[in-house]
Amino acid sequence: MRESLQFRLAGALVAGAAMLAAAPCQAQGSYSPYDESPGTALARYVRTLASEPTDFQSLIGAGKAALEMGDAQAAAGFFARADEANPRSPLPQAGMGAVSVANGDPQAALPYFRRAQQLGAPLATFACDRGLAYDLMGQQAQAQADYRAALAGRDSDEARRRLALSLAISGNRDGALQMLAPLSARGDPGVPRIRAFVLALSGDSGSAMNAINAAMPGSWSRVAPFVQRLPSLAAGQKAAAVNLGLFPDAGEASYASVAPPAAADRLADIDALLHVGSQQPPPMTQPPRPLQVAYARPRMTGSVQSAPANFQPKIWLQLARGADVDAFSRQFQRLRSKNPDLFEGLKPYVARSPEGARLIVGPFHGRADAEILAEDFASAGINASDFTNSQADRIAPLAVE
């Protein structure tokens, strides 16, 4: 299998320094009141959830910690469970928006941010992540306005880094370097990475290579293809490359932000911790391994469950299919307003795959449960079809009014 450009870059740019991927704003200094690493914080939150599975603050904290560790799937599971625990809080919606941004899906992120704002979230609390969504869409003016709003919040440092990159993408090299000056004066460790990208985005590949080589001696030969191609990318592709490590290669975008096999060692033993009840597990001494957290609690059950590490398909009902997620939101609202009793307690989800997106509800214990609801839908003139998700499907709650 041909080694892609981004994974050739990963060894040079990611090892130890996380060179390609900026930290998610939602995790900046907010996942834990303690001075601890995100992995330690995640373990602490999960121990609480083992005995109190609906503890809202622990679910939010776990989601933010998982997001900072680079596991967007686990973060989505925690935020979805937090939304079930407190559907009137804007925090789960803002978290799901941050997850969508981390997945490189800005269109899916915007409805979550709108819903968070409708629920009372101040702009500064999610503007850093929404700004990146706009950057990924090639809308740098809107992105920069959001980053400037975030400068007044707790995500100010990361907003300043992202603003510098956005200014460079839009051709303002001097403004980008000036934006980094306060961080540089404080010795911020992220400045060398951002400065190198600013220089590369400005077309000064020689200076960019010197900056990268000064920070990581001997890496120039492996990062040269990236630096040389970066100025030729479209604006949204540039934003994806320097913020998320998503770099187009032969017509496809892949992640360079996680050096394999580091991705296989992130979220260890969480599934076990969620099942130990009140028993206190031993402290984690190694980086956690991957975990798939269920996005939804099975219908008609009274406990929150997490999915095992091995993939297990679930049974859903599909209400619509297409590419316009905003249309899904409007369609679900119409169906619910016409059939409030039928839709009581049902939460909509979106399943995304390379083939497109689906509006779904569920999951169900078995096919018989799904068939009962499908018959109820049919009696109301609603066409619902069976859907069983595969490993290629990314499932997340749909943001609705």
C-alpha cells in the first residue's frame, strides 16, 4: 500500500510536538479544575461515571478531555450522553460542534453552534471552534471575527494561534506575526509551529523550513513536500492542513495529525471503568487505548451503556437520506410538530458515511422494537426504513430546536 504524504509527514511533525494539529479550543483549560493532563482528567471523570453514569459535569469534562487527546469519537459519545442528562444546557451542543470541527466537517458543526447560542451560550465560549469551522469552509473574514471574539474568553491563547494562521491564509503575513507576539513574549511552546506555518502559508518556504528545522533538527527532508505544496492549496484546504493535519493527497484528505501507532494507545480501560460500579479502579499509568462510546442510550432502557472496543452494529430507523444536514433538522422538526406523541422521547441522529448522510432514530434492542415503531410511523404517513450501521458510519446527535 502506497505510503501517503501525510503519514510521511507525521513522523517528523507530530512526534512529541504535535506539530500539525492545534489543540481543540473546547479543551483549553476547561476540562478540569485541577493541574493535570487530559488523560489523568479523563480517568478521573470516568471513575465518577462508573458510579454516577449521568453526572453531567463529569460527562462534559470527559468529552473535553477526550477531544484534547484526539479521540473525537469518544468525545462525541460523552457529549451525547451529557445532552441526554441535561438537554437544556448549551455545553453538549457546543461540544458536538467542536467534535464535528475536529472531524473536518464544518457544515455539520454550524447547527450545533447555533443551537448552543439559542440555549444561552455566550459567543466567546464557542467562537474559537466556530471560527475554525468557517476557516475550513474558506470563509476567513467570518473566521477571524469569531477568533477575535474568542480572545475575550478562556480560549484566548488558542484563538490567537488560529487567528494568526487565518490571517496568513488570507495573505496578511505581517498581521499574523504580530498576532503571535504576545504569545512569543511569554515563551508559548506553540509559537514555533504556528510561525513556521505562517511563513509557509505566505510562500516563504525557505524561512519556513529553517524555522521547522530549528525546532526539530533533521526534519526538513520529510516536511519539504508539505511546505512546498501548502501555498498552492485552496483556502479551506490550507486551514485543514495547518489546524487539523488534514492534507489532500491524490484527491483524498487524510489525517497526518496522529503518528501511528500512537493513535492506538489513547483511551485505555475506559469501557472497563464504566462497568465497575462504585469500585475504585487502580490509577492509569499508561496512555489510554481507543474506545467507542455509544452515541445513544438504547430506547426503553434506564442505564447509559458504552460500546465495547470491538465494533457492534446497531439497529435504527431511517427517516431521510441526503447531504443537507440542515434540511434534516427542519424535516425532523416538522414531523415532531405534527406528531408530538409519536415522537415523544425520540432523539434524532445523523449517520454519515462516504455514501452520504442519513436522518435516523434509535438505536433499538432488536428488530422487533424497530418494526413496532415503523408501523406507528406508517400509520401517521411517515415512511421509515430499517438501517443497520457499519464501521464506516459516523453517528452523532442532530441539532434541532
